[in-house]
Amino acid sequence: MQRASSPADKAEVTAELPAPFTPPEYTMQEIHSAIPRHCFDRHTLRSLSYVLRDFALVLALVWIAATQIPGIQIPSLRVLAWSTYAFCQGLVFTGLWELAHECGHGALSQHKWVNDAMGLVIHSFLLVPYHSWRFTHSQHHKSTNNLDRDIAFVPALKEDFLAARDSRRSYSKVWELVEDAPIVALVTLFFHQLIAFPIYLTLNNFALERMRAAPWYKRSHFYFGGDGPNFKPANTNDILISDVGIAAALTALWASVHHFGAGNVALFYLFPYLWTNHWILTITFLQHTDASLPYYPAKSWSFLRGAASTIDRDFGFIGRHLFHGAIETHVLHHHHSRIPFYHADEASRAIRSVMGVHYQSDVKTPYLWAFWKNYRQCRFVEEKDVGSDVMFFSKST
């Protein structure tokens, strides 16, 4: 079973990085040697027990909602009950999403066919093209915090950010005056959390210049032509399998709408699905966005530097037991992505002595407050030490 966080873990405070910043000099071999051997063991039955547990939670919540909520006579309480169901089911969906993520790394089982079968089923259920996402996610791991090659929440350089701001038309300059107002930022964030992940899957990261150079359909996670910016011809069969999985899921949803009604499908599936999109974006953003984390241009980047440019946070019971520790052990994950989540706590503790001051964690800041703060403050990066080719977030100007 997963280890519950102890008071000692909660109280841990990571040392501040020295100034000027020195990139990590430890080696991947030192990291590998520090991790107990059994942490690399993947137990198929144990892993599948978590998959079954999460699907059982999904069915239990559906049964409770279907049998109890319609009997609530007071409309406001009935709305509250459906909202509570959507929130709770969204948490469970997110846990399943993270298990499919484990599959994508080959961490659920030592058998590739088990990983791919489970990953395909779970991610298709959540409308994610499993293999296509697996390929682009692999690119993220191979280029973490590389300003020229990463694909996940790549910040703008200060000069690019200011140039874009200065080139805005008059109506955009009006937006500039109000975009930092808390209520405006909150509304913008709300819609971002609703639609950003489906748009990313459909259009990929069109904010990156190298992505914008390709037609939208060629950068899509559903494109199997083999001549886009993300996938090779050798990936075509896997992408087609992913597309078939999504087609099957959409067909099932269409049949459900005809049988149960669109309203019921929205209540039981759509609203929890939207919560899941929110959590996946939040988790990914906070794993890679913080004022303490360095970013590198390609010429000064290395895999190890990228792996160390991530941060662990704490989301209490939800993070450790519903999200399977994805938030609390992400630094380890970028050093060794095939370690299963149920060994991640132990392995994470083991590598901290090797990483020293380069291990980053923030377990003091409440999770959602950290999200709000970093969303508003982390706009662009610049060199902290001139000539270092190492970038950090700077305050907006």
C-alpha cells in the first residue's frame, strides 16, 4: 500500500538555491545507485489492483448518484449534490488518468502488452489518444525545461514577451490594463482550465513557433500521416489504434446520449471529465512552473539538468491516495520514469542526498494557492546571471 505522509515529510523545507546558480553536477549513475533495487520492480497484479480499485470507485459514485440524488426534493440541494458528485468523480477520473500515465512509461507492468492494453482502455475512456499522447509525452521527458525543444508549459523569454506586448493593437493594450485584475485573471483561468487540454490534443502546442509552422491537422495528436512535427511514419499504426479507441469511446457516449439523454450523460460523465481536465493541467503546470526552477536554451541543456528542473509539492490525501503520488514524487519521476508509483516515495527519499540543493519541493504553500500565485506571476524567464545561459522566472514589468 502507499505510504501516508508523515509530519516529518510535511515539515521538510528545501534549502534555497545558492547565488549565483550552479547547474547540478551529480550523475544519473549516482541517482540510479542510490535507489534501492526493489524500487524498480513492477508487479503487474499489484498495479492492476489499483486500476480495479479506481474503476470500482467510479461505479460506486455512479450508483450513489443514480440512486440518491434524484430523490432530493430541494433544487438547490440537488444542484449541490450533483456538483459534489462531479468534483469527487473528477478526482477518481484523474487517478485513473495517472495510472494510464504510468502505462505510457511502462511502469504499470513489466509486460509491454499489459501497459499498452490498460493505457489504451483507460485513456480512451477519458478521451485521450493513448499512444499519440505517449509519444509527445516522451518528447517532454527527453527535453524537460529545454526552451527550444520542450512542449509542456514552455515560458517566453523576457524579450519575446515584451516585444509581443509592445506590438499589440490598441484594443489589446486595453486588455493589458485589465488582465492582471484578480477577477479577470480568474475568469480567464476558468475557461483555460475547461478547454485547454482538448485543444492541446487537437491542435498540439500552437503557441510554439515550430508547431505553428505546420498546418493544424498535422500537429494534432490524431494525425497519422507521418509527416507532421510530432510523429514518425513508424508511429502510424499506434496512432491509428489510439484513434480507434477514441472513436469507440465517442460512439459509446453517443449511444449513451440516445439511451439515457444528454442531460444525464453530462451529469454522470461530462462534468467530471471537465474537472479531470482541470486537474491534469494544474498538476502539469505546478510540476514545471516555479520561480525556483531553471530553464535552459538547447546549448546549455542536458537531460540531467532538465530532470532536476522539476518540483515536488503536496496535495495531502488527494495527491497521495487518489492521484497516486504524481504530485509528491515528480522529481524522481523525471530521473527514473519506470519506477512504479507505489515505490516512488521510498525512491524519492533515496535520491535527495544525491541531488542536494538541487532537489526542489514546496510542501508549505497550499496547492491551489500555489497554482493561482504562479499562474499570475510566472510570465517570462530571463538570465539571472548574465552569460550563464540559465533562465529563471522574473517579475512581470
